[in-house]
Amino acid sequence: MSVPGEKDDRPLYERFGLRIARRGYDRDQVEAYLTRLLAGAPPTGVAGFELGAARL
């Protein structure tokens, strides 16, 4: 959890509490998708992500 006004360097999927993103989906694809959404780009179709390598 970050302090108000302090920069939060965690990836977007962690800041949003998306556990599924940490459990197998390609993190870079999830991060790029969330970045586009935050920039105001409307989703185009259903979001889909490739499975990534397991990270512990």
C-alpha cells in the first residue's frame, strides 16, 4: 500500500489486486492492457492474454 501523494512503482496489475495476472498470464501483456485502459483507450473486443512462464 502506498502513501497518498507518493509514487507507487508497483506494476498496475498488482496495484489493482489482479491475482490472476500473477498466476500465469503474461505480465507484460496485462500491464500493457491496463496502461491502455488508464490512458482512456476503450477495450476492443474481449481481453486475452498468453500464458507466461511461472514466476515465484
